[in-house]
Amino acid sequence: MVVLHALSDFIDCDFAIANSSCSYWYEGRCPQSGVRLKLPRTSMSEAIAHRLMQHLSNNDCYSREGKMYGILLVELPNGEQRVLKAFSGLLNSCSVVEGWVPPIPGRDEVAFEESRTLAELDAIKQEIITLKQLTERQQYEILFNDFEQQLQAMSDRHRYCKHQRQEKRQQICNTLSSEALTIALEQLDEESRQQGIERRQLKRQQNAVLQPLQQVIAATDARISELKQRRKALSGQLQAQMHASYSLTNFSGRSQSLQELMPGGSPTGTGDCCAPKLLHYAATHNLKPLAMAEFWWGESSVNQDKIPGEFYGACAERCQPLMGFLLSGLKPLLPAREKSFSPPLTPPWQGGEPGTGYFPPLQGGIKGGKSGVWASLPRCVYTEVTLPIIYEDEWLIAVNKPAGLLSVPGRYRDRQDSVLSRLRHLLPDGMALISVHRLDRETSGILLLARDRQTHRQLSQQFQLRQVHKVYEAILSGVLTIEQGKIELPLWGDPENRPEQKVDWQHGKPSLTHFQVIAREGDYTRVEFTPLTGRTHQLRVHAADARGLGITILGDRLYGCRAVTSRLHLHARELRFKHPQLEKTLHLQAILPF
């Protein structure tokens, strides 16, 4: 079976020579020596992965289920470079697939038990899918919204009638007396009582209609919860058997079972991830690893934390605990602290090579006060991923954040690399920095940080009071026929499907965006967005939802764009606000990277 692939099948050799910058390090400490070992994810390995994505997009069998895929660039003893590719778990119920790295030894010993368990797990999966498509859920939402609209209309009518009664009471008290006044007031009171009865009757009707649906939905949710617990128990039993059999080998030639490496227990799927499979294969076949890249492909993950086409580091629960052992035997590597700037290449949507774009230095500047004079940029700093500082003084700092880099560190080990953590490392006063706002990881553009708490508080207040003027530019993955307008939709982040946001008329918070078409370029539309509110994923949902523009932003896989591109084509282009200390207006601009 062919597992080693020619580098030329994935990438042009000229690109390989010219592009070797690092955007992430797989790392761990050697269990014996304690030395920190590193393996990079370079621009070259990302470009190889993007070419693999293109191959996957041409075959529906890779889109049926979402999973992690990975590539490992290796060097043969004769110095020739080759590529290994792997998938996590099973691919269409198969563990061994032509052209892909085979599973770690040990699976054959539990093959029968695995087959039986997987069949039961698949049956559970299908039942859960059926239960989640329960028609009563949609019926409940439609009827609930209908009743809410009726109640709102009734409340508006009753409020108007109450106002009319108050005016009438004042009028008859001035014009009537004695028995006639008493009768007239009783009539008004009776009208008020009847309206109260009318409202209670509608509420009872609402409960009578919705309660049976709620009971069905609750029973269904209970069954789903029961099935998920059963699935978890089955997976745990199977994994325990596998981990006792699985044996990993590192580059020093040492082999250990997963049970020995993680004696306290390990999560489901440990050992089946791409990184262990790739590194184990390389170690057992005398191949020197040069760079690795892992990405998600297919449907978004169950909890929406993995997006198709996005790169991810070693997972904190399964791969990271094994990384030190797996890399043992390699020579320690030290990452470069800074990179020199490389000129921008043609972005993929214009026909360039996926994953090869660089961010050019900012060519905007700072527009201060009423003078309208543009100041020159003070300086640009470049780290492993280009990170230009576009404005800096003793109170605040603004950077041109690249796509693919977090604004602030995340919760887990593989989400620590961010604009904030890099600046804290680079700048003498970096530990005092506080992010004033955030951009999505996939969004590039202007990010503002404060250097002290007072400045942070004053800038945050401007954002909260909507006194900051923000302009974004995006490319839509289709042709928008209207020229301009506004989008008003209530947005809500479903806790069961994070980080995805959706339009929800019951729970959602108001959001407002103005848009203007800049140009139509073939099958794409370049649009300028001016958000007046700052909800999570606001522009992405306003673009993708049918009640907004109905066209996803190019590269927005979370909201349905299937085009193979190197990034989300959304950029925070302009930011205008009042400097809290200098008492002048700053107008920052960041040149578009696409």
C-alpha cells in the first residue's frame, strides 16, 4: 500500500523553498531528559494541507462525517522530502484506506469487539439524528411565536383602551353626578375586567396547545440524553480495551502502550488522532518529521467548536499528553522570534495558491482631529504571523490582526497563542495590556488594546455607547443584486451549538448593520459593512441568513460556505473613535489583505 506521497503531488517546489514561516508549534517535554521538543506547522505544511482539502472537496465521501485530517512532511534518509496523510478514527467505517497512514498497531486484537460496538454506536447515532428532527419542535416554535404575537397585539390594544378609559373617567367625573356617574364608572370597570378575562383565556389556550408539545419534546430530550449516556459508556469500554493493546513508538526507538503512557485514563479516541498516527508511522519507518498540519473537514463538530477547513493544534485531552513521548529522539528546535516581511501573493479567490497569502504592511494611518492630516505610521513589528502595530502611544495600541490568530488567549493549551499574549511577550509593559474589543479568530483587521485600566474603561464605554465608528469589508460568495440597505435581526448564541449564532425572535438581542456594495467581481460581491451593534458573529450571520443578505462571506465554513479558500474574507478596515486622553478623533485604517 502506497503511503508516502511525492511532494510535487501537493505543492510546487519553488514555493517550498520560499515559504517556511511557522504559525504553530507541536511541542512537549521528553519524559527522560525533560527537554522541550518542538515540531512546526509551517506555511509550507499548511499549503500542502490546503491542496489536500481541494482533493477532499471533490469527493462526497469525505463530507459525510466531520473529522480531523493531517499531513506530515518528512525527509527520507537520502534527503528526499515526502508527504504522509492521515485521518482521525475511521473513514467511512474503515480503519485502513489506500494512500493513508494505517492505524497504530493494536486495533486488530480487538477487531471483533470494535465491530460489534461500532454497529451499536451507529444505531444510537441514527436514533439521535431522528429524534433531533422531531416535527413537534418546529410546531412548538411556530405556535409559540404566533401566540406571542397575539398576546403582544392584545396588550397594545388593552393599553390603548386603558388610556381611553382613564380619559373618559376624568370626563364623566366632571360632567355626571350621583347615580349616572356610578353606572358609567361600573361600565368602565366591567370593560377592564372583560379585557383581563380575555387575556387569561388566551394564556390558557396557549398552555393547552403548547403543553402537549412540550411534554413530547421533553420526553424526546430525555431519550436523547439516555442514548448519549449509553454511547459514552460503550465508547469508554471499547477505548479501554484498545488502549491496553495500542503501542506507540517514538524517534528514540522506545515503545509504550497508551495505558502505560496515560495510566490515569484517557478520553475516547486517544491514539486514533492524526498526530499520533503520523508520528508513530514516521518513527517506525526511519522518516525524519519536518512539519505537520492538522485541520477539520466535513460537517462541523457536534458542539460547533471545529470548523471545516480550519487548522487546529494538538488537542489538549488526547494528543498533547502524548506529544513529549512521540517527539522524543528528535533534536530540540528553537522557534525564531521574529520574521522578516514577505511581499503579498495573490489570494486564493483570485486564482492564487491556497494558504500562501501574507499580510502587507499597513498603508493607512492615523487621521487626527479636524485637520484631516494623515500621520505616518510609527512602526511595524512582525512576529511568526505578521502582526503590524499601526498606532501606539503611552495610553493605547492598535494592531492589524491577521486571520487565524486569536484576539486573546482561549481556555485550553492549544488556544494560548493570540495578539494579546504575543504583545505581552514582545513589549516591556505588555503585561498591563487589556483588549478593548475582540475580532473573531478568522477575521483580520484593526484590534484596539489599552495600556492602563482607566484608558480601557473610557474606550470600553465608547464601544458600549456606540460612539465608535467601525467599517468592515468582505467578499460574499455570490452575487448580491441590491446596492445598499440595513439588516436588523435578533441574534442569540445557542449554548448547545457554540460558537454558532442564529436568528432567534424569542431570545435574541437586537443587532443592526448597514451595508453597501463596493463592486461585483465575477461570481463574488465586495461589500462594505458598518455595524451599529457589536454582537458575536453579527456580520457573518447577517450575510448568511436568508432574512439578511442570504449569501455567506467567502470562506465562512461555519455558516455554510463550501468554497476551498485559505481564510474568511472579512476584514476590520476602519476604526474611528475619540482618544480618551488626547481629546482628538483617531481614524485608523488597515489595508485589505484580499
